[in-house]
Amino acid sequence: MKYFIASDIHGSAYWCRQMLQKFEESGAKRLILLGDLLYHGPRNDLPRDYAPKEVIAMLNPLRDRIYAVRGNCEAEVDQMVLDFPVMADYALLALNGLHIFATHGHIFNEEKLPPLMDGDCLLHGHSHLLKAEKLCENGISFYHLNPGSTSLPKGGNPNSYAILNERRFTVYDFSGKELASIEIS
């Protein structure tokens, strides 16, 4: 099964529209959102076409197709306007035979690991830096996956999203160019 993964929309109506177009084109069953959906945060510049109310209007009709976790910019007021759960710090997902710890990345990340077992996946956003790698920490081998940022990429990365297709995690830019990929065994 195919899943579409994105993070850090930060209230950009422009990039949310682009993301949803790619989501529909992808044929993915679900949209996994890794936080920072509506607010740009005090450390970020305003993203292109900053319009959180438009982002709300685009995401709410997809409420039955979205899995989401809370980013460091989410607040209780965001949950009041979103029709899908967005306040959990993490989600444990069993997808395509994989065990995935999905989180935003401000609490758990590759430097502050959640409880993982060999072969598990740590999926997060927050850093705005895309990743598709296998790491080993304290004798535990795990997959470190980050789709990058939909609206405010950092580190010279382009705006990006990811697809989990069966056991392959691939990060793309919005022109469709593959940026990183890893087969999860």
C-alpha cells in the first residue's frame, strides 16, 4: 500500500495546494502529516501565501484519510478548527509490515530516540532536512526517515514530500525529482 508523507506546511496555502495535488496524483491511500500545519512559528519567515484558514479548508475534507501528529507550532486552538486529531506527540504505525514511530521531531528524533527495536522506523519532520538512511545507535539498527519541509526547506534542500510505497521510502521535490530513497528491509 502507498502512503503520502509531508511535514511543516506552516500555513502556506500555496504549498498545501501543491502537496494535495501530488497526493491525489500519487494514488496514496492515506496522508501522513508530521506537524506544524497552520502556524509559521516565531523563528520562521512567513511562507509563500501564508493563509492558515485556507489550509484548514483544504485539509478538513480529507479528515478520514489523514494521520497527523502535533508539531511544536500546534496549539489547542488548532485542534478546535481541524476535523482530524492533531494533538498527539507521536503515532505508532504498523504499515506494510513496518513498525513506524511517527512524530514531529522536536521531542523525539535521531539524537533523542524513542523506544525502538531493530528494524523499526523513526519518521519525523521538524528539522526541515530530508533524510532516508539506516542508522545504528546503542546496538539498535533503525531507519531514519524525514520528508523534509513542504513550505520552508532548510539546508539548501528544495520543498519536498515523501511516498512510502510498500517498503520503499522516497523523497521527492515538487517537480517529481527523486531526492533520496531507501528500501526498508
